[in-house]
Amino acid sequence: MILNKTYYQSLWDKFQNVQTLSFDSFNNSVDLSVKMILEHYRKNKSLHINFQNSKESIFEVVRRLFIELSNDIYLNHYDLPSEFKIGERLKRIKDKKYYIISSISNGKYTINKIDNNTEITTDYEKLLKGYVKVEAEAGVRDSTIKNYIKFFEGLNHEKSDFLKLNFELKNVFITKKPLWEFLNERKKVPSIYLPNPNEGNEVHPIRSIQAISNCINYFTPKYDICYQQLLQKGEKIKTIVIFDTEADKLNQIMIDQQRFKFNVLVLSNSNSPIKSQLIPCWNWYKEELEIIDAI
């Protein structure tokens, strides 16, 4: 441990050019930690950061990472649906009404309004820009879709030409459920919580936005669930974020990384963190955090 203010000032200066989204400053150590992680992430390099006795800081770091990593998927890894199918149910953004695709012919789609059977003929591009696929009519609120659109438009200060609802790559957060509940932004970011079947009766996936069947992020309390339900089934994962849990699985995760080609970011809050030789660990001591926060 180095307790030299000049060293920490140089460390602070080193990462100041790392671009981040706009956040109100929580404290300097959080800002620096996020930039250090993003510097590794953008080079597809893994990193483990441990905070000693700084629970609030680690929660703020993971909150920011959730937004940063989600926005990266939204901007760079969206995938246009290859087709719309007869029988699929749609919700029109403009009039908030539900439609069903009744026929497809020569690139033209006939859709019928569900409440009065009004017929509309349209094309793929208009469906892409103006409609959302929904799995069921009940329980889909207009505000959830609008909040999703406004959230990412606000982050990027621009409007998208079409609704981004399909993503070829996803993130996975291996974390206990309290983090899922802590992240209010999940209500604006398509995410799916995959419960542990051993937790109780609730074993069905939980969607943060009911109207959107695809997602940017998965959350699950156990790496084994990620391995069985996502990796082994061919889901393409860009980054696995391990948040203060499953330390005993870290070596296995790093071995699987070579096979499935995902990146790994680890955040822990421990006086004696469990480390893996396969991933560099930056261990913040309390005294170091105090120096950084005083810069």
C-alpha cells in the first residue's frame, strides 16, 4: 500500500481522459474506479476491484457500470429483427393500440387492430419504427416503453431512427437480488432476472420492461444458472459482472471465459478478497480511498 499523495494525484490524472456518461459526482474514488474499469472494459480486458469497508461506494460503482455497459450494448450491439410473423401481436407507439399481423405478401404486412379489426397495410421499415412486439396485451403500460426510449435518447443526446429492441450481445450480472432491487434504472433498461430455483416458489424470469421480450442485461444470483441457462444454450455474452458474490467460482469463470469469449469484471467488498491469478486485482484500502477523495 502506497500512502503518497503525489502517487494518487498522478493516478487520478492518468485516467481523467477516459470518457464516461454524465453523472453527478459521488466521490473521487468512485469516479476513478469507474474510469479504471471502463479503460479495461473497452480494451476487452478483465479487472477485479475490491473496496474495503466501502459498501456505499461499491453500490454506486456498479450502478454506473450498469448504465455504461447497457448503453454500449444499446449503441453498438443491437440487432434488427430478421422478420415479423403472422400471428404476432404488436403495440403501436403512436396510438397505443394493439394489433396482430394477419397476412404477409410481397413485403407488405396486413395488421388488424385488435379492438375493432381495423385493417392497415404497411411495410417492414414502418413496423420497425412504429411498433413494439409484445407477448400479451395485458399488463403492458405505455409509460414503460416511453421511459425506455427517453432514457437512452437522454444518455446519447440524440434520437434513434427506429426502436432498438433486439440485441445480439448481452451482459450478465452475477449478484444477489438486492442489487436488482437497488437499481432503479432497470425499469428503463430491458433486463431479465433469472431466479435461483432453490430460492423458493418463484422460478419464472422477471422482466424489468414487460413490453420488451428481448433484453440488454441478465441478472442471476448464481454463475451456475448463467452457465446452464445462457452460455450452454448459445446466448452470446459480452461481459459478466460479478458483484460481491460467487468468489469461489472465480477461477472456473475465468477458465470458461476462454471458451465462451466473454469479458469479466469483478467488484467485491472485503477485507480479505478472494483473488484469482487469472485476473488482476486492484485492492482499495480505506486509507487510499480517503486520499483519493481528498484530491
